[in-house]
Amino acid sequence: MKFSICNLGCKVNNYEANWYSQQLSEKYQEVPFGEQPADIFIINSCTVTNTAGSKSRQMMHKARKLNPDAVLVVVGCYVQMEYQKEGIFDDCDILIGSNHKTELPELIDRFLETHEKIVMVEEFERCPYEEMAIRQFNQTRAYLKIQDGCNQFCSYCVIPFARGRERSLDPDRAVAIARDLVNSGHREIVLTGIHTGRYSCNGVTLTDLIRRLLGEVEGLQRLRISSIEGTEVTDELIDLMVSDERVARHLHIPLQAGSDKVLKLMHRPYDTARFMRWLDNIRAELPDISISSDVIVGFPQESDEDFISSCEFIKKTGMSFLHVFPYAAKDHTVAAAMKGQINGVTKRQRVSDLTALSRQLYNVFINRFIGKQGMVLFEREADGYYLGHNSEYIEVKVKSDTDITSLMLPVHYDSTEGEYLEGHIIGGC
């Protein structure tokens, strides 16, 4: 039998889709979604915006059209939020919300035996952390999911309702999974989660876990944090980064808005002055660190003046780059009912303006590295160059007479070329 996975949404969804693929590949053959019929379709759904929910429905219909007789499994956030609505999932065979995901292979087996519809959705109070250990990724960098859920309840975000409350992976299991990943050939591990910085299990904090991973996983050359809120960048974490260069010199710290008025409407737990103090505190110890961010534009009641103020603040932060998103209303959130919704034309223009600012910030940042050197993990070859990322998450390109894919090597940065640092391997290769 053949199976196919359609993954929608965030990096955590992508991680979970990789786990489904790993598990099902032990018994079935995987084929690309949409290119040919399959016997089993898994739609890894997203509901972060109304558009994401619509996309989930479209993919459900597409799968059924590809093979009307296939087993149709829909899993994840969209199921958790909408499974009680009439008509949406009538044509689906297996529904799994934000818990019981690790039971997906067994649930497919059960359905193939009974052909009776299965619905696995429950309230979050009973949700434990579900471990999804992936042994190997088809890329140089590996991901390790250590956390799920969120307790923050920003006014625009449905994730606390869709993913549930915070819960974390047991630290002993995190160390064991990391060992397996390194033994499989991965040199860098990225710690990921819905709210990664809130990792907490049996009194172990994120910094405690990182310290254990660095000390107990032989062969681990770099450890990266996928994203972390400014409230969670503690002095202890900064001290660890200073003392151990294997912790990547890159922190992705969501800002979301550079206007105090908009931050308050978003229910974010800081203002711009506090955000700047975090950056100053980090750079006092790590002056060349890359700090990137997420920004939402076109939030309800964001005036032209608010947007201009936001841009001016972002310029002052000196961040390395931005991920820019237009605000998208989502049912069940406070922001969706706010007055002063912004039209699509204005949102698109603000995305364009802030994306241009991001490019300017990135160009200024990478030029600081010309004449310096750093360790680069090479990931691929293209057009006669080998490309990889350094600790600051800048993409670097070099020439080499030998295949250096999957190696971490010292590079001298000679110049910039577009978005890349171009350099040469120190000592030759």
C-alpha cells in the first residue's frame, strides 16, 4: 500500500509530519502528495488563520478526488478546533486532534480492519507530552521537538486553544534522542517547539537541558534554538552561550510590533523599551550575535503613524533580518472581533515596506563579518559552490575541490555576494 502526507503550517507541524513519514515507511511506501493516487492520505492540518483552515479543507477534498476509496486521515490543529462543526469532516475516516498523534499508525491499522470511523479529540486538561523521536533527517541539520503548547494567549493567536497548554519532553529522553541524531551523522541540532523557551520538565529549564546536551552528547558540534521569547533569554542562558561556542550565536526573538499601542492590543507581555533592554543585555556579552524577529503588520487599529513608528523602532534594534506577516483574522481570538480591521491593500504595502527594511538590515549585518572567520556547517552544493550556515545563521558559500557536504569547517569571510558571505576554507580542503 502507498501513503501520502500533505503538511500544512508551522515548523512543529513539519517535524510531526516527518515523524508520521518515518513510522509509516516501516510498513508502507510513501509517494508525493498530489502527484499520484495513494491508498492512505494524511492531511497534517493547520488553523493558525482562517486561510489556513480553508487550505486544510482544500487538501482534504483534493485527497478524496485523487482516490475516493483511500483512507483519509486528518490530524492536528484544524481538527482540534473544528471537529464538532457539521459537514466539514463527514468524508474523513480518521480524525486526530492535538493529542493521540503518536497513535496514528495503530489507528490506521484499526480502521483497515474495521472500516469504522475513528475520532480522537479530547480536552487539553488530559493531554500529556507526546514524544516523537525522529532518528534521522534527510538533511544536514536535525530538529528535536522538546515542547508543545502555549499559555500566553496573545489576542491574535489561536494556538493555545488548538495546541493546548505547555508541556515538555523528559530531559533524559531529549538527551537519548539527541545522541541518536548525532550517531546518525547530524552535526547540528535545532531545539524546537511551540513555545520552546518555556521548556520545563521536573524542574529542568531550557538552559539546564542545553547544558546537559552539550555535556552528554558526544560529537554534537552545534546546538541552535529555533525561537525564544525575550522574557526567556535569561542571564544564565547568555552566560552559557558565552562560555560554549557550540550554542549558535543566533536568537530568533519575536517582536510582533514596534508600537507600544499595538503591542498592548496584541496582549504581548512587554513594551518597546523593555524589548530594547533585552537586546542591549544580550549584545553586551555577545556583540556579534544575530538577532532576528517576527513582525505582524496590519493589526487591527494599527494606524499609518503606528506603522511608521514600528519601522523606526526596528531600525534602532539593528536586528539581522525579519519574518514579516500580514495580520490574518482567526475565529475564536480576541483580535478577530476588534474594531479597526485593516484592508488588504494596506497590509500588502506594509509587508512590502518592512520586507525591504529587512533586506537593508541583513545587508548591514552580514557586511560586519567581512575579514572575520567562523565555523560553517555545509549542507549542499549548487553552481560550483558549497553552501552552509555559520553560527549566526548567515548562508556562506565557498569553492572546494572535494565534497564537504555535512562537514563543519573553519571559513574566512572574504566578501558578500547578494545574501551570501563568500569565503575560503582556512587551511584549504
